[in-house]
Amino acid sequence: MALKKKKIAIAGIGTVGKGLLKILEVNGNGSSDIEITAIASRKKINIPKKSLFKKTCIFSDAEEFLKYDNYDILVELIGGDNGVAKKIVFNALKKKKHVVTANKALISRYWKDLNKISNNVGVSLKFEAAVAGGIPIIKIIDEFLVSNNISRIYGILNGTSNYILTKMLTTNKKFSEILKDAQNLGYAESDPTFDIDGIDTAHKLSILCSLAFQTNCDLKNIKAEGIRNIDLSDLKYADSLGYKVKMVGISQLKGKEIKNYVYPCLVAKNNFIANVDDVYNGVVVESNFCKKSFFQGEGAGSLPTATSVISDIISIIKLNKTGSKHKKKSNFKMDTVENRFGSYYLRFTTEDKPGVISGIADEFKKNNISMKSMLQKESKNKNSKGATIVITTHDCNEKNMFLALAKINKMKFIKKKTIYYRIENFIS
Amino acid sequence: MALKKKKIAIAGIGTVGKGLLKILEVNGNGSSDIEITAIASRKKINIPKKSLFKKTCIFSDAEEFLKYDNYDILVELIGGDNGVAKKIVFNALKKKKHVVTANKALISRYWKDLNKISNNVGVSLKFEAAVAGGIPIIKIIDEFLVSNNISRIYGILNGTSNYILTKMLTTNKKFSEILKDAQNLGYAESDPTFDIDGIDTAHKLSILCSLAFQTNCDLKNIKAEGIRNIDLSDLKYADSLGYKVKMVGISQLKGKEIKNYVYPCLVAKNNFIANVDDVYNGVVVESNFCKKSFFQGEGAGSLPTATSVISDIISIIKLNKTGSKHKKKSNFKMDTVENRFGSYYLRFTTEDKPGVISGIADEFKKNNISMKSMLQKESKNKNSKGATIVITTHDCNEKNMFLALAKINKMKFIKKKTIYYRIENFIS
């Protein structure tokens, strides 16, 4: 059925806003039912040349934008828990507009009020982008685990501090050096206070806490400790003791009490989040029926965060539609494994005599297969005079591999059919 | 606003059906807007004594159930790609009922037809429970990554075979022994063919492929290899080479061609899925804006799968509602970190002389703190005559720890303020 297009107003074109415009330009939005009616930006911006921007009004003045109301959904990407972002969001809700925001500080501080207004006027308030950009953790708590009782939610919620901790250990450098590198690479702001002092983690944790336990978690209940004074030697001692030092947020329900912790701590290397490195975020949710669920993705960055924003917009639009949205996009050719190009693990069971390796190697050469590693073991059985040869290969064609194996398996020195497994590096 | 309750009919009370009844009994459903109007089950069942089951009709005969139509949403939990499950699902769609199903074989085989009918009649067809029970992978592809182009999706999709591969290596036992154990523990069926020969993985992969690439992936395009003939020695060689052997499904788009692979293969230990062990499933999605996202959860089992079923039901109901559903559930006391009970890492910088350890140990004793490990290092600086002592503790009260540290930091042999970090085991 034909629907009226939903009108979107975007306030703020910073890092996330630019990502949003880029995705809308490159990939579209997964929905043909939107148009961008307004963009508010203090700086000059380039509007993508796409039909959904055909009628876009540009506002450089916030007060002018506040008077505008030709939109259904406000997308607030200005940031900050006060000033113009707050004004624009409350103004939109009061006008019965849906709101999508990436503003963790605002949601964290005004959760109670925002939730109340949006419920009262009957509109959606969505903020997937406020926590762990590339992980749909809000959706997971809100929609997937809706029937479960959550007992604990914890994880690495700040990409900048995780990057610093990871790099200190792998490059053997001090905190201050890595912070500088991170700033040069754009992973840390020139004023890194929010990230490295745990404030950003506390904002996000308070949002997760409010949602997971359906309560109102005031930020002042969370005492944040950061990584500013962390010493490389402690990362190394921890490592030698079997731990990684990670900057975490933990929210745990025990009886009628919620414990919220934000600090760098030692985490055993076999825990899910111990292997979440670099700018990645990782979140573990513990619930009564799904036990432990773990989610890892890029924590911040323009594009993963903008992905969350679009997901929220589409969610709101879908609320007014029925019917499955799956449409066949394209006819792809379905390739089969015979055409695989990749590397292989091979275990040969052979006689232990001269000429075995060269026999195998010759057949490999004929089929354009090159060895990467080889290990040879004598048979445990003294009487058998056999050998086991394990070979891994560089990438080659599966067809060539099977031709070579068919030939090799017929050679006299082969005592058992050769075992093969494919090696997957998941790179290209 | 008051809404008419949505009427649910559940067909099939096996493993997942029992999980569904249990969750509805224990946790409710996250929505007060449903009632169960019918349950079809060949065996006798116990209906939970909850208000939403007050008017439930029980059908033991499938033909009778097919004539019934006092429901809005059919939940099909019978399974199998033919016979009664197929009949009931197609019948419901033709009657313009929404369908929620856990039936991977049916969805995999009849995806094209089911999708067509549900689109034509304008109802929802949802099947989160069909793939990776405890991971909302369908929601993630369909709703979160809706604006991204997916280039590859791969992972461990079968809990039974992952359990077997994990246990073979950790217990040093043969395939046949572990399979028997798994059957005794209920992790493997008495006929394990679908799980261990890769058929189950192929079903799930074909669904992921169809969704991720918005195409129609016919099962016959996937040649599955399983783990039936896997030898313990290969798991060990792989381990020594830096790999784990994992049973994977891979679906990858290259240009206009999709490659679908299902086989056990070697995966480098630093890959996300190499550490997905036991009955867990793990899925990696690679997309153009979110790069690599990784999701891990219980793959199967009654309760995680039923969690997916309820999530789908609520999604359908929400499509007909507006307004945020967040309601404050309870007033919890917010505890602060001062009341933490846990273990600690401490690094003391001391003079290198007798009495240091006993000084620390005495203060620990007074505050009920017990040591878990200790390592002492001489200072690198020969002239300083100092020592570094790293101690980890058993669980104790944070208040006691800080009392002890305040005292210890004032002792004469302490040369620098003691460094502390909390250790998080995420157990209790």
C-alpha cells in the first residue's frame, strides 16, 4: 500500500550527523518512506544529491529551527545534556514528534522526564545510538529479552579507553604516549576527560541500568573511576597473572538493590570481554532464561552510530505499517564449495621412507599448491614404520587440491586416505 | 490506551513449547495484551495457572485445529518441513493470521512461498527462533543493519556439534564417546544426523543468506559436510598450529555471486568464533558501515529459543501500538561501590628489608582480608634497595580493603602509594 512519507528533521551535523548523511547517500535507508524536510547545522554542509533531500530546508539558527514543525521524527545529533540539544528534544516531544537521539548525556540525565513526556503524548523516544554504537544493545534489552529478567549487564562501553589500554600493553608504551597517538588518530578528543575518567561509561551504564531493570537510574548514583593514572607495569603484572585490565561498567541487581560500578579492573582472560580489544565495545547480558549473551561491535565512530540512528528511524516507521517488508533484491548466482579458493590442513599417513615428501611436493607443484607449514611425526607403533605428516597450505583452488589429493592418495607410500580440513581466515 | 488483547494459538508443545509455557508462567510476557486462545498438542499437557490461559482451548487433533480460527497470531512449534507443520502455517497465512515459528526446516525450504503469501495478505511472518535461539540475529540483520550492505555472515550455528568438538579436545576423548555423553546429557538427539552431518547448519545458513542478501537461497545450493568422521588427533594438531576446529556456516557475497559453505574447518584462535565453545552459538556479521559485529549466546535449548518466540510475538503486537512502552517497574535501592564485596589486585612499592610482608599481612588479618597470590620483584634500580610486591586477594569488603590500605600506606617501608585494582570474575 502507498503510505505518506515520514518527514525527518535532523538537528546537528557533527561526527554522527556526517555518518548519517553518508549512509543515506551511499546505501539508502532500507525504506523508501522517508524524506528529510529539515537539517539544522551551525556550519555549512553539503547535502547529498538524493531524492530524499530534494525538499530539505537548512537552518543555521537554532531558534528558527525551534519554530519549525514540518516533521514527524526529530533526529537530535547535537549532544550535551543542556543547552540547545535539550531545548530541541523537549520542544519536539511537546509537539508530539517522535525523537531519535544519540545523546547519552541527555538521556542519562533526563531519562525520567523524557520517558514521562513521550509516554504522555504517545510518541516514541529512541536512543540506540547513545550506547555502544555498533551493538544494538537497546533493542536487545527492550525487544529480544523482553520476557527475561535481567540480573546483570556489564561490559566495555568506551572505545577510547579500551583502545588506550589495549595499545599500552601491545606496544609497551605509557598512558600519556598512547593517549597522544589516539588523539592524532582521532580516537580520542583533544579534551579526553569524558572518555578516560569514566564519565562516558557512567552515562551509558545509567541508561543500560534504567532499561535493564526498568527503573530510573540517576547518574549521581554512579561513582566513576577512570584510567588516567594507569601504569603500564600493572597491565603487565595482570597479564602474567592471567588477567586483562579493562575499563568496565557493571550494573547488577541483587534482591531489591542495584550495584553500579564504573572502573578499570582485572578480568580473567577467559571472560568474554577480556578479548574485546582496540576501539571495540563488548556487552554481556545475564538473564534468567538466556543465561549469558554477549555482543561485540565497534563502540563509537560515525558510521556504526549512524547505523543505530537509522535503525531507530525505521523502527518508528514500521510501527505504522503491517506486512513483511522483505522484498527480493536481486538474483544472485549461488556458488558452491567446489569453487572455493583458500588454504588447507592435510594429515598424511605414510610409510616412513625416502621419497614421501618429494612425492607429495611434486604433486602439489603440478597443481599450483604451495606449502605453508609442515610437521612430521614418527608413528607411535614401532612395528608399523609409519609416519604422520601434517601440512598446511597457502591459498589454492579447491579443485586443484582435490586433484592433487586424488593422485597422492593412490601413491604407494600412502597408508590411509589423507585427512583434509579447510582453514578459514575470514579475511578476504 | 486500552487495546483489544491479541489472541495467540500455539501449535506443538515439544521442547520449545514447554519453554514458552514456562516463561509465560514465570516471567509473564512483557506485555499484558495477549491471551492464549488455543494450544494444539498430541500429548497431554499442563496449562499454567495464569490469567492469560483462562480461556485456552486444547486440541489434540491437528485437523480440528486447522478449522479453528479464533486467533490473531499462530505460534508454530511442531517442526519439520512437511506434514502438519507446513499445513498449519500455510493455512494460518491464508486466513490472514500472523505467524511466529521456530521451524528452520520449513522456513529454509519454503522461504520463497511463505514470504510471498505473507506479503500478499499483509501479515507478519517471524522466525527469530529458527536460527541461533539465544541470539537475536534475525532482528539484527533485519532491523539493526537495515541501512548497511552485508558482505559476509558466518558462524557456529549448531550447538550440538560445537559441544562435541569442544569436549573432544578438552577431555581427550573420541568423537563416538563424546556423542554418547552428549546424548545422555540431552545435548544430542538419539538420531543426531541433522546436527552432526551439517544439515541443521545448512538450514540455518540458508535462512541467514536469504535475509542478509535479500535473496532466495535454496537449500540445494548448500553442500553440507559434517563432523561424523572427525579424529581427535586433528583437533590436537590444529591446536598446536594455533587453530581451533569449528563446525561453521559461511555465506559470502562477492560481486553478484554468493558462496555458501558448511563444513568443519580450522579457525585461527584469535578469530571471534574460535572461543565460542560448548553449546554456544556465535555469529559474525560483516557490513560496510559497522564492519565486524559479533554475537554469542546459547544456540538452542528450550528457554533461549522460547525467548525468541516471545520477542517475535511482542514485535507483532507493537506494530499496532504507538507510544513508548517503558513503565517504571520498581523502586530499587541504588548501591554504591563503597559496599563492594570482591577481590583485589595490589601493587606495593616498598623498601627491601625484613618485616615488609609481615607488616602487610598483619594489617590484612585485622581487616579480614586473605591473600590469594603474591609475587615479589627486586627493584631494577640497584641503588634504591626497593621491592615491588604484587598481591591478589580473595573476596573481601571494599571498606575493609581501604581501611587496610590507608594503614599500610602510612607504614615506614612503603615508598609509594599502593596501586589497587578490583578483580572482576563476573561469577556471583
